[in-house]
Amino acid sequence: MRELRSIFLGIFLVLGAFRLTISHEDQPLSKIAIHKAVFALDDNAYIKASPSILGMKGQNSDWLTVEYNSPNPSVGDWIGVFSPSNFSSSTCPAENPRVYPPLLCSAPIKFQYANYSSPQYKSTGKGSLKLQLINQRSDFSFVLFTNGLLNPKVVAVSNKVTFTNPNAPVYPRLAQGKVWNEMTVTWTSGYGINEAEPFVEWGPKGGDRTYSPAGTLTFGRGSMCGAPARTVGWRDPGYIHTGFLRELWPNAMYTYKLGHRLFNGTYIWSSEYQFKASPYPGQDSLQQVIIFGDMGKDEADGSNEYNNFQRGSLNTTRQLIQDLKNIDIVFHIGDICYANGYISQWDQFTAQIEPIASTVPYMIASGNHERDWPGTGSFYGNMDSGGECGVLVENMFYVPTENRAKFWYSTDYGMFRFCIADTEQDWREGTEQYRFIEHCLESVDRQKQPWLIFLAHRVLGYSSDLSYAVEGSFAEPMGRESLQKLWQKYKVDIAVFGHVHNYERICPIHQNICTNKEKHYYKGSLNGTIHIAAGGAGASLSPFTTLQTTWSLYRDYDHGFVKLTAFDHSNLLFEYKKSRDGKVYDSFRISRDYRDILACSVDSCPSMTLAS
């Protein structure tokens, strides 16, 4: 009987973990069966949006009011926002099975229930919404639906709304280049290379300006690997441009503007932005780094909300914006925006982070919701990317890889060396990525760059998350087995992972054994690597196991992010901050000298000879 009870308990835990995983992965737009929509237009119903022209002051986001009336209101009525405004079609892609007649082939870019801000809607039939739109290279229309999300019926269609210049250059994203004194800026526009020449006007703050040309990329529906990205989630991504700003002076302030020279001689400009150039590798100065994973995006107007999907995302974004003067570089280690095949969401994410990414380098890693798709070479054969199979993340953001399809890279920032792995491709010993990881770790000069940080999306080290505990591995299977000897041999200080939507700090550890009994102030050699789970930046939270592991020092079931502050070559401060208030809830310090890095520890001693 006891054995039977244990079996049932195991099944319950597995099903519970599976249920939690599914709730994290549901894109709100996937709840809408738009392919089943039929037209049931009612002459007595209406929906209208005002103003019809947005961005009159040059802004790329704006608010409007949507008013609507239905003679037969119900609690299942909802408003869908469509862009382009002409959302109906006579045919749909053959890949996607359709209910005849297939008139709606594109999901809305956002939605909200008709009674959201009008609680009397069901009795009066009248309601209104305040919605925020961003410039996304096309016009918009608003549709009043009835009959819920699963069998929607079109009751009324609004007037069209547009921004003053839908094609304008928008949402710049800075990233470090392949050398320390190069900064890249990537942005999106509606101008192809047959219409205009993209460039960046930039220079030292208050100094002379120069011009750097930008390359242009785009992709089509055929680049997507499956539905919904190839079908109802598809939306034209526009054009993605990247300019390279080279030979920067360390720590100097620069200003820049994005430009397009139309072939009729007209110039289109963005707003002006500024950034601080990166320090020289090894430079002794105050350096402040933000790291988190799994932030996603959220809507300031409350739309697209389902099952508390990513409510922490806006809080994290706001905290970073408020403290931007104390941030030098940001690492977002996978599960970027959870578009999951709904392409419109990438624009909305880049708009959300624009105040951050336009000012400091915004470096990313690839996660399961960007890359994974069966039969495409991803290490995991699931469908988490919604058919994107890495194409969106590889185009929307620049990273200093040799090949963006192989999303692993290293980057230096002053006294830091960061080695960023791609957990969605094979990292095991003998693979190309394993060789990269070892080269990244072994090639750093620890006298100049003492702080060696390993970053990846899935937890390759240690985690008390319930999903990993149920598996019995407390991390990705094979992760530690493949990589812990590298972390130990090359004396990695901190390894930070996302994927699990919580925060946890692990002791300095090697082979499941804590190598240092200190918890808050480490002096001298760590003798192991401190592991951090920092995947709680925005997506719905995931619980911990009730098992008490010997290596777990601090757990927090809340949204937050981590900050590393290097004061000099000998002193580093680690802080975990909650997104809701920006206050520090966990911290530790490392204080050591170069000789402590050189010191012999378990599995990191050089070979001895008789001459020794």
C-alpha cells in the first residue's frame, strides 16, 4: 500500500509540474481561435477609435479611446486590435487547417474583453477602452467580437487608425560588437533597401558627427518553421538595420540618431539617443551589470492578459529605467518576449525596453521560447518557439557571434569576461559549443579580468525548482556532468541561469558539495562556482520543491533580477533585487587578490612533475 501511495504521489508531482510548465508557455493570443471566426455584422452595433492619427508629437507610442455598442451584449464579447487594418482574406495558408469559409487568417496584435473597464456593458451594451498602440509599420483597425474566444463572431469593424509615419526608424537596441571599442545599434523600420539608405549619425557628445552605414535584413513567412509563426501568428517584420560604431574612446559619452535617406533626397530621422562607450578590458573602474532571464512583455493598458502571464515584466522594466544611471550593461539570458510564433509581439517587446536598450548594451541569450522546434537542429525537440525556430531572435537583436545560427559568444566589459552559452543547442563534451565554452574560459587573462561569469538559459548547474526536482536531476540532465569540470578547472566565479521562474542562490559548489561555508562575505578563493537561478524577471512564477537541499542558500518565489558591481580587481558585490520595489533582498561580496585566483583547489590544480 505504501508503494502504491508513493507511485500516485510521483504521478501527481509529474502532472503538477507539467501543468505548471504549460501555464508558463501559453501565449495569450493562442487562446483565440481566429481561424474559426465568422462574420455576423450587425447594423445596430458599432465600434470607433479616436484619434485616427497617432504620434502627432513624433512619439512612437500613443493612447487612444475605443468606444463600442452592441444590441446583444454578452460577457464573452471582446475587442481585437488588428494591424494591418485589412485583416480579412479570401484564402489562408494551406498548412493551417481552416474552417470554411477561411476569412480571418491573422491573429489580432492585442485584445481585451469588452467589459474590462465598463462593468455595466452586459446590461447597457455600451463600453469603452483606453488602449496603447506602438508604431508597427502599418495601420490599425478594431473589431468587436461576440461568442467568446473559441468561436468568435465579427459584430462590428472600426475606422482605421495610423501613426503619422508608420515606416519611421524605431526602437534602437545597442549591443557590444566583436571588439571592445565597437558598439552596434539595431533598429526596425518600414524602409527597404529599394526605398532608402539606412545609416547612423553619431559622435562624441558635443563634438563632431560622423555617419556610419547600416546593413539591412528581413525575412519572409517561408523562413518560419511551423504554426502559428507561419500561419495566424505571421506579421511582416519590416526591415531590421544594424550600424557599427567603431574606434570608440573608453567610457566616453556619445550621441546618435537613426537616419534613412530616401531616394528622392528626403531624410527621415529618429529621436536623438546617447550611450557610454565600454571600458578597456581590464580597466579598473566602477562597473555595474544587470542579469535576468524570462522577462517577456506586458501591456500597460492591461490587454492580452491570460492566467497572469507576465505581470512582473513591466515592474522589472520600470525598475531598470529608474536606475539606468547606475547600469552599464544588461544581459537578458533567454525567453526574451514569449512571442511563441506571434510575430507582432517582438515589436511590442522592443518598444517596451527602448529606454534601456537605446542607452546601454542589451545583450541576449537564446532560450527555448526563441529556438526550440522539432526537426530543426534544436537540442530539445519541443514546440516552445511557436515555429520561430530562432529566426526572430537571430534577426531582431545583434550579438557578436561568428554565426547567428550558433547563438553562443563571449564579450568583455572592463574587469568582466562573460561566456554566453546556447542551451538550445548541444553543449556536451566533444561538440563545437563545448569547445567554444572551454576556449572562452581558458583564454581570459584573470590578472586583468578577474571576474569570470558563465551565462546560459536553462539551468545547467543546480536548481530547487519543482520541475527539476521531479526529474531528480535538480538541473538539466547532463548539464553538470558535461560542464562542471570546465567551471572548476577555469575557476568560474558565478554561473547565472534563467528558465525557472524564481530566484535561488547556491553555495560555491563542485560535484554537489559546497566548497565554502561562508554565505555572505567570501574572502580568498571560492574553491567552486556560485550558481544563481535568475529567471523570475517577468513570466508567471514557478514553485520550488519542498525538499531541503544542502546547497541552496536562498530562495525567493517572486519577480526580480540580479546586479553585479565590480569596484576594482579585488572586490565584487552581488545583489538580488525584487522588481516590485527595487530593494535588495539577498547579497554577498567577494574579496580576494590575484594570487587567490591562481591558488590550487579541487580539480583545478596544474599537473605536477618531478622538477616541481
